[in-house]
Amino acid sequence: MQDKVNLYEEFFFSDEWKALHWQPEEWSSIFPSVILITPVRYAASSDHIRIIQVASIHELMEKYNGSGKQQREEKPRISASSGGIKINLT
């Protein structure tokens, strides 16, 4: 599995993904997370790519649906961009 992650890293460093049609036009390019849906826990890691490992789609939904609810209940974090525009990160 680490070999596959290494291929994703090669793609990341190629910068080819920045020109793909699904990239947002109004923001910086975004490299997608790698989601491993398997009951097997792999010892795969990357310093450059976000890797999410879950046993099922249900677990993925629970993991991120629950964290979204917590963030909404907490005080929103506000960050200033370089142009002085405030962005609410919830």
C-alpha cells in the first residue's frame, strides 16, 4: 500500500493535478485526500497527502459528520486572508 501512496506523492509533486477541470477557479488548487476503505489497517503514511483509513463508508460518515457537528457547536475560528478579508472557518 505504501507503494501506491508513493505514486500519489509523485502525482502531487508533478503539479499536473492543479490544472484539472475540477479544481476551483476562485481558490488555490486542492489536492484530494486519499481514502482507504478496508477492514485492514495499512501502515501507509505521507507527509504531503492526507490519508484517511476507515473500515466502512458508515465509519467515514460517522467520523466526519460527528466532527462537523462539534465544529458548528464550538465558537467559529476566524482567520484573516492576506487581503484583510475575514473568513469564517467552521
